[in-house]
Amino acid sequence: MNKGHSVLYFMLIPGIVLVLIFNYLPMGGLVLAFQNYKPWLGIFGSDWVGMEHFRALFSREDSLQVIWNTFVIAGMKIIVGLVVPVLFAILLNEIRQMGLKRAVQTLVYLPHFMSWVILGGILLDLLSSRGLFNDVILPMFGIGPIPFLTDGDWFRFVVIASDTWKEFGFSTIVFLASLAGINPALYEAAEVDGATRFKQTLHITLPSMVPIIVVVGTLSLGSILNAGFDQIFNLYNALVYDKGDIIDTYVYRVGILSSQFSFASAVGLFKSVIGFILIVIAYRLAYKFANYRIF
Amino acid sequence: MYHKSKGYRVFYGLNIVFLILISLMCIFPLIHVLAVSFSSASAAAANLVTLWPVDFTLKSYEETLSNSKFLDALLISVVRVALVLSLGMIVTVLTAYPLSKFNLKGGKWLAWFFVVTMLFNGGLIPGYILILELGIMNTLWALILPNIVNVYNIILMLNFFRNIPRELEEAALIDGAGQLVTLFRVYLPVSLPSIATIALFIAVQQWNSWFDGLIYLSDTSIWPLSTLLQNLLIAPDLTNNAIDSETLAQMSEKTIRASQIFIGALPILIVYPFLQRFFVKGIVLGAVKE
């Protein structure tokens, strides 16, 4: 035993206590998914109902629709959110004027730090039926009004496009870092062989990026059930529930607004379990194929 | 040399134009809001404003900044950020330091004790009921206590600490310094950039947080600014207004909304240049750790 190690354990106490209370206690609280929880009876006084809420979850039409919406929206976000940053990083990497490169980076990283309250407020204004898009910009191209926020399919498009807009810049960071790590000798050799820049990109740049693309792609699988609560909550309305409602917004409306605590917990537990399984698989794959570890 | 070929030079020019257009697209909404906030109410309502103010006026800012509800919320947000930032930084450092030691007995298990919470959580409803049962519903503690520990930041700090040469610690220990002294006199002074990175992450995240205020605080007079903004900008379309209709009508004009949006985003814009200096390094160092 090393001298003075006991003080190291004392340092951990505040963190452990807080995690126990605010992270582990709620996990225990998930038992209310198997109860008919009434706030005035408490967790220890409420009736047990077994799997009833889960049977409801898989037979209610609205909850099945919500699970499907979550998969579709999150899946599209993952795909687009992987392709766009990779392409953008390759294009940005061509720029040799460092000042211009830095300026572009400064501007495209910025939206990542804005909250969806701010961006939602702006988007609702821009995309409404009387907003700048429908009133000024689209008429310039002779396009009639588009129901961005009131038609389900358009709403999905808005959600995926605006999420890409907000996050693509920030996502390029890791790809730019991997581009900077490519051995210049490879390009020099290709140059000697007379390969054009496009050929070099195809045969050197892209293959060199494959490991990091695999890691980012695999890890994002863990969030296949996170379709983006903050974004959807701040953009949606009752007209687009059929295509735009996701598990998290559904849990909020059913659980907090209508106080069906137990059913909402069951939906939440379903999401947590699937998410957990996917994250564990993703980390194992990332570790196996790219030797990636958390710490 | 591919740089000299005609095809590449055409591509290069087009690429520059394309990248500049994309960059401008990223800040277009913010510029638009800024322009609207400095325009007259009638010009804004008629959609005459795109990227430059029409009939320049400061009226919307005067109204927003003389609204006591808005100012109270601003103050609450500052208090929230200050408390979570100071408490969170202390706990992050105190937790990450022991866990960064490879020779700490049981350290691997303790680290997993924290990491598990990144992989699995109770979700919204059990968290809500916990706040209810702890008796901190409708108090600012509901926004502060659950946010002090952020495992992602702890892991980031842990990885930073591990990159510090072991010789530094060994030298301090040989000189008879205890672990506490080593942490505060040796480790912290050389980790200032990483501490700044994490501090900025916490500050931005807490400034932007709005949902916990919405569900935990029924008393709107202690709402942080983000929650108030959410209610002013988004919720008027819905029916669950917690603000009385008179205040709402007064605050809902387009130019006033724009000034509220801009003031809400301003702190982020101010810290952004400092943030940018650090986060690229932090992200790449922590790879895609989340």
C-alpha cells in the first residue's frame, strides 16, 4: 500500500455520494415501471402490475409510431451527420491559406454551442407560414409556400437539415485531425506517379480516414434512440406528432404533463435498455476494430 | 505538381467560394436576428429585414432590458452558472485525480462506477420523482445539485492528468509532499489549460440548460433565462403558458423577441473565442469520447 493513498479515497467521497444519489437512485427508481405508481402512495406503497405497461407499450399505436419515428429520425441524422462532415473536412483540408481556413472553422463550429431554445426561436420565425422563407426567399424562386412546420414529412426534413447545419462543423474536428495525420510521403509518391489530386483523394485520403469513420460511425450507433429531445421539443407541435414525435418527447407529455408516471417510466426503461445494449456493442466493436478506449 | 494543373486551379477557386458560402450560412440566422432586433417593429413585421437593420432603433433593447422579469431571470442564470461551475470544478478535479492513478487499489472499479452512469440512466421520470422525494422541487437546488457531477468532464480531466509526466508526482512525493499538496501545487498549475476547457464547457452547458427549470420550477420568478426564453419564444404557440397574457403580449413582438434571442446568445458569443482556443485540442485529445 502506497503511503498517503487513503487521502486519495477521501477525495472521491463527494463525487461518489453525488453519483449515488443523482444517478444510481433513479436507476433503482425504474422499478416503478412495474408498478402502478401513485405519488401519494410512494414507491413502497404502490401496487405491482408486472409487465402490464410493457404490454401496453407494444400494443398502443401511438407508442409504436413514436419508436419508429425515433429510429427513422435518429438513423437519418447519423448517416447525414457522418457523410457531410467527412466531405467538408476533405474540402477544407485542401485550403492552403491558413487564415481563411481558420476563419471558416471559427464560423462553422459556432452553431454547436447555441442552444436549441435560441435556434428553435429563430427557426420558428424563419420557417413559419409568414416567415422570411415563405414570404420573401421562396417567392424569389417562384416557389409557393412550404408547410415546413405543419407537415410531417417536411418537419422531418427540417429536423434533419437543421441538426446537420448545427453539428456538421463541430463533427469535422476529428476528421480534420485524422487528415493532418496522413503521411505526406504517400502523396509525394502518388505525385511522382502522376496521380491527379482527385485520384489522390480517392486512393490515399479516403482509405486513411476509414478507421476514424468506423469509430465515429460505430459509436454513434449507441445514440440510435436519441433523436434529439431539445431540438424536437422546441420545433414540433400537435400537427406533426404523427411523423415528428419521438420517445423522449412522448415520455415528457405522457409522464410529466399527464402524470402517467409508471407507463412513461416503462417507455423510458425500454429506451435505456436498448441504448445500453447498443452502446456496449458499439464500444466493443470500436475497441476491436480500431483499438479505441474510453480511458 | 497538381497545384499547377488547370483543372485543379478551377476546383480550388470554386472550393473557396463554396466554403465561404457554407460558413456564411452557419451564421446567417444569427445575423438575421441581430438585424431584426435593431429594426423598427413595423419593418420587421412586414419581413423587410434580411441581413441589415431597417429603420435603425434601439427600442427593442430598451424594452427588453427594462423588463424586470427578464433581468431577474438573467441574474438567476448567472447564479446558476457560478454555483455549478465552482462546485462542479472542485468535484471534477477531486474525482479525476485519484482515478488517474494507475496504482490506486480498486481504481479501475471505481472508474467504472462512474462510467456506468454514462451508459445507463434512469431517465426522465425516476429523476423527476427523485427531485420530488428529496424535497428540492421548486428550489434552485434542483437545477444545481444534479449537475455538479459530469462524468464526461471527469473522464476528460482524468485523461489530461494521465498525460502529465509521472516524474513530476514522484519528485513531489520524494520531497515529502502529500497527495493533496501534489495535486494543488504540482498538478493544477500545469493543468490550467485543461481546467479552462472544462470550465468553459460547464459554463456554456449550464447557461443553455432550460428543460430542468421548466419541469422542476413551477414558480416562474426563479426561472433561469433559458427557461424563460423557451417559454417566450417557443411555448406561445402551445397552450401551456406559465406567463400571464399581458406580459406575453408585451414581449411577443418580433423585434423584441429578436433582442431577447440575441441577449440570450450573447454570453456564448463572448466566451466563444476563448472556448475555440481550447476545445479543438480537448476534443482531439479525448478523441470522440462521449
